[in-house]
Amino acid sequence: MQHRVACDGGGGALGHPLVYMEIGDGGAVDCGYCDRRFVLVADLALDNEYRDPAPRHDAH
């Protein structure tokens, strides 16, 4: 099972460059650009199945 995720900020033209990250032994990784957190869910996704990242909770 690969633990690689990609993030582009999710904001279209307002996003950031596409970056790839590895989810380590802690089960999560944070994007260095936008601080979006990706958490490994062990029970649902197949290796080739795309999963949309968790929605942002932007502070107002």
C-alpha cells in the first residue's frame, strides 16, 4: 500500500504548486504550503482509488 498524497491547495488559480508527500508512521502529513492535513484511513481505500482530501476549516 502506498502512502503518497498530492496537494495543490484546492483553490484553482489561488492554490499552490502541486506537491507530493508521504504519510509516515504517524499516519498523517501536513502540507508545507497550506497546512492541509492528510490522514491515513486504514479501512476504506483501495491502492488505486482516489479519495478527496478532508474539507478545509478556514478561520474567518
